[in-house]
Amino acid sequence: NDHPNIAHQLLKDEPYLQCMDLPGTEIVAFLDSLLPLAQQALYSKNGNVSHAGETSLLYLTQIDPARASSPLIDFSLRALDVSSVNLSHQAPAALSALSRLLQPGLRRDPSIILSRLPEILRLTLAGIDSNDQSKTLRTLIFYRNLVMWVPVGGSANLPNVYESKKALDRGGADGTMHVSDNLNEVRYSITDSPIYKR
């Protein structure tokens, strides 16, 4: 950490950050308990409850995208399938959920999304419906989020921020602050531990 005083002040101002170590088995139990409830809330007829369910799913997915994203994406795809007559009313909420699950799924394990991408694209295309403004809007938001996170048209040659002093000035002259290396690996290290996988 380049700024230990900031970390010390943060722990002083928010002391609960020092005692948040949950064992992996507790995190699994927490996810397994809350995911079905959040998914049920997502498909509520009440807009506020649905939005709360969508937000909860996003937060739970941030904890462990591999565990949470796959079943939620699969259920959303079933809701988008035109042959699922009993789930068709859930299509707008399913589109919103897919939009929210893209970023955490791609960041942790891109195969979660990329393996399902052809089916996702095939099923979401029916979401553009001139008679259903809500579903069309949610579909277009999904496509916008998709092209924001999935490279389209080839890779770009971006500078390596660790080699270029202009890209990241560790001295602070450019207004950026280097917090740590490999933040995502540290963040998801609990899901790679042996106790979590039990």
C-alpha cells in the first residue's frame, strides 16, 4: 500500500472493517440462503421489490460471481425463451438481471458469460418489441452493457500502466493514487481457499 496513513484512518473511522472475516463455509451458507430470496424478489410485480431484488443479486454476485451468476443467468434465459409461456411476464426483469450480471461475471470468470453468449443474443433479440417499450428499453440497456464489457471489433493496443509513468504516477502528480496490485485476485481469494470449496 502506497498510502498507509489512509488505510490506518479508514480502519479508525470504520472499525468494523477489521473484524469482517467470515469463514468460507459461512459465506457459502449466506449465498445459498439469500440467492433464492433475491431471485424471487426480482420477479415481483411490485417495482420497488423487483429493483431491490435486482440490486441484491448484484451485491451477492460481487461476492462470488462463479457461484451466483450461472444459475441466475440460466433462469433468466428460460424466462426469455418464447416457448416458456408461464415465464414470459418475467422477461423484462430477466433482461435487467442479465444487464447487472454481465460485469461481475466477465470480471471473475469470462466463460460464465461467453459460453452462454450465443444463446443470450438469440433470446434477447426478441426483446426489441415495438409494442412493449419497457422490454425494448431493457433490451437496449443490456446490449449497451454488453458492448461496454465485451470487446467488439478486435483488441485495442492499450499502454501498460506499470511501464508508463505517464499512465500512473505513483508520486501523485497526476491526481491518481495507486492502492494495490492484483486487487481482483485479493478480493476473490476466499473463493479459492480449500475451506470455501467444501
